[in-house]
Amino acid sequence: MPARLLAFCLAVLLTACATGSVIVTGDRRPPTNPSQIKIVFQMPPDSDVIGMIKAQSLLGIGGQTEMDIALQELREQAASLGANTIVLTQTTEKSEPWYSFTPTEKGGTFSSGTNEYEYLQGFAIFVPGR
């Protein structure tokens, strides 16, 4: 039971670490399964553009985990529109510096660092016969 609880908590934590948005430009379709959505870099012939989608990871640790979180959010946005394919048009890594001061009896401690986020953008499309 503890392993299942840990897996559930981790899944909740990771899904809560992304945000996304949608601009609908075409006709919505019935929702699809996010895990079945194909990622491509060029618009396939005879495809139907449903909308523009954006996603950003919010975990701030950088690396492949950030990309995976943002990509999962992008898939969920596309699936909500009924897409079966995403044309990925932009991938950007954003860095934000952070600073912290903690007062103590002897003055305080100053900390700083950088959080890294992934930002993805693309088109949610439907490709007939796929």
C-alpha cells in the first residue's frame, strides 16, 4: 500500500507542476487519449488545425523532467480539443533567478539560484486515418 500511495502522490505532484492554454481556431472534436497523441515537427497533408496550444512546466528543476512535464501538459491540452497529433513549433528553456534573505540573530543569510522551466508551443491537429 505505501508504494501505491507514494506513486499516487508523485503523480499528483508532477501533474500540478505545469500550466497550459488553448486558442481554438477550428472545430473541436470528442476528447482523445493524451498518450495516443503523436508529436511531429511539420504539418501533415490533409490535416485539420483545431487550435494553438501552449504548456509550461512549473517545477523549476530543469532538464528532461521539465520537458516531460511540459510535454504531458501539451498532450492533455491537445486531447481536450480532440486532436490526435501535435505539430511542435517552439521549445524554449526559461531561466529565472531567485533570491532569498533569512534574518538571524547575527545578521542573516543570503541565498540565490536559478529555476529553469520548459515552455512548449504547437498546433493541435486532427489527421484523418491516423
